[in-house]
Amino acid sequence: MLVAEGSDAPALPMNWMKGLHFLVSRRAKDGKVYHPEMAIDIREAVRMYTIYPAYQNHAEDICGSLEVGKCGFTGSRPEYF
């Protein structure tokens, strides 16, 4: 199962880098580590913010990865903007 992550919901910090840090370390702002067995590697965490949201939106052919001919939006179709 692919899980798409984002930085616009109140569940995780608005700062996507803090979201990545939590997914990899499972360490919260208070310093406590939550469910360390659920930590993932950095490559998978980056995919959760890039190609997986694009796939979820059926837009992986036009965004979600750095490739020639793809737009810079990750997980959002450019025609929505």
C-alpha cells in the first residue's frame, strides 16, 4: 500500500522537513519517540511527499518526480492553479 503524506493538514507540522524528520526518527517536539518500530528510511519518506501523492491524484505522468517535462507540483495537477 502506498501512503501519501502532505504538509497541509493539522496532523503533522506544516513544515514538510519536520514531517520527514518525524517519519524517519519518530521523535516529536517534546523529545519523546513514538512507536520507533514504525520509523521508515529517508527515501521512503521523500516518496511519501512526492511521487506517492502524484500517484494518488493519477498525475504521476506529469508530476511527483524530478524529470524533464514534468511540472514542479507534487501531488497536485497544475490545471488546478
